[in-house]
Amino acid sequence: MAVASAAVILAGIQTKIAFTQAGFPWSQWSEIEKTWWVSSQILIQYLESLSVYLPFVVIGLIALPLRWKHLDNDTKLILILLTCWVIVPILYIPISDKSFFPVANLRLVDGTLYISAGIVSAIALVEFLNLFRNIRIRTVLKTVIVSATIGISVLLSATYLIPFIRSQADGDPHAYPLTSTWKAIQFVKTLPIQSGLLVREPYGEIISGYADIRAYIGGTHGFPDWLGRQWLAIQFFTGTYSEQDARKFLKDNDISYVFYGPDEQSVTTIKPLYPSLLTPVFTTDSAVVFQVNK
């Protein structure tokens, strides 16, 4: 428990120092994140997400006390450390919203914790099967448990992932870019280095990671004036600017190209988008890259 706690604290302190040294807005990022989720909500969600491991917890409580003396010291240490890694967030979430705590509550329950829970579950299952000396009984139990685990996993995955992917496709097309959109993103990589590119935040984040360009707006944390940029980008992509205002906006922000993907198209009310200012240089079924006319 002490080792797991020390790891959380040291990692959090290191992150907080690095963010502080980076200056605004990074220096305020941890405090901003702490406002996103109420600790009680995070705690409930974390406990609910661990419920899938409940059968293995029961198996472990039965098998591990009986098999403990047969385990080697390395396996015992692994079990203790990984179990603490899963339990520690439950203890720290209630105080994670305090100013002295180095990270936000959501950072305590990142997906890596489920790897620890899975490893502990696997060890518990193996030791449970080792309780049975009869090979036939062990084989039957192994078949039943493995089949049930696979069946339940497939059912839960289908129950969760199918609606989730549909919701992402409808509401957040950037989360799973279409092949045609991805081709447009790849084309941006061929633009002149450090070209100014007008794009909204979702695809701006993605493109910035693949192309050496200056995205007008990327992630929230990348621009102190993020909210203002977001609003101005939306105004431009609605298509309601006059030609004069649109040209001034592009010139003032040194923008040479415009990425017009699904997210940008979703706010457009007047089409085509500034035909006298923008010339398509790459087009797919779902995205267009425009060059700004001089």
C-alpha cells in the first residue's frame, strides 16, 4: 500500500511541477481538471467498473488464503502491489479535490488500473483451479470458467461498444475518422511547413500531431484564448461572414489553408463556403482542404 501510494504521490508531484514550470495555461490545468468531475461520481463509476471483477474477487478470497503458503515470494509481492494499486484510488479520490493534492480525481482512475485488476484476477483463477487435485474436475472447471468469461466479455463488449461507437459516429466524428477524412488529414502533411491552417478543435488536435502546420485551434490546453478561438472558428464555418470580414479574419490570423471536415461542416448554414475566397485543393467524400485565394 505504501509503495502504491508513494508512486501516485511522486507521479502527481512530478506532473504538477512540470505543469507549473510550463506556465499558463498549463500551470492552471490541474485545478481546471478538478472542476470536471465530482469526486463522489468518480468513486461510484470506479467501483461500478470494478464490478466485472467481482467473481474473481470471490474466487481469490476462497483460493488465495488456502494457496498462500505455496506461492513463491515474487508472486506474493506482485499480488500485494497490484491489489494496492487498485485499492489506493478509492482512498485518495475523496481528497483529490483539495488544492494540495497534485492531480485531479479522474487521473487516479485511468485505464492502467484495470490491467492490475486483470492480472490479480488471472492469478486468483489459476490458484483456485490448483485447489482441485482431480485433473478431470480441474479441466471441466477450467472449460466452464473460461467459456463463461469469454461469453460475458463478448456480451458486455457488444452491449457497451456498439451503442458507444454509434454515438461517437453521430456526435463526435473526429473520434473515429472516416477513411476519406483520414486521407484529407494525410494530405495536410504535404502542405508547406508551418502553413496556417484554419480548423476546429477536434481535428485541429489530430492534425497537429501528424503535420508540421500551425493549426488555428487545437486542444483546450493549447491556447489561453481557446474559448475566443473556438467561437471565431464556429462563426467562420457557419458561412455567415461577409466576404470582407472573412478575408480579414484569414489575413489577421495568417491562414493559408482551411480544413473542412465533418465537424466543420456540421456548423455550416450557408453553402458553398466562401467560394470567392477558397479554392479546393484536395477533396474526398467527407472532407475538403481549401487554399485561401490571394
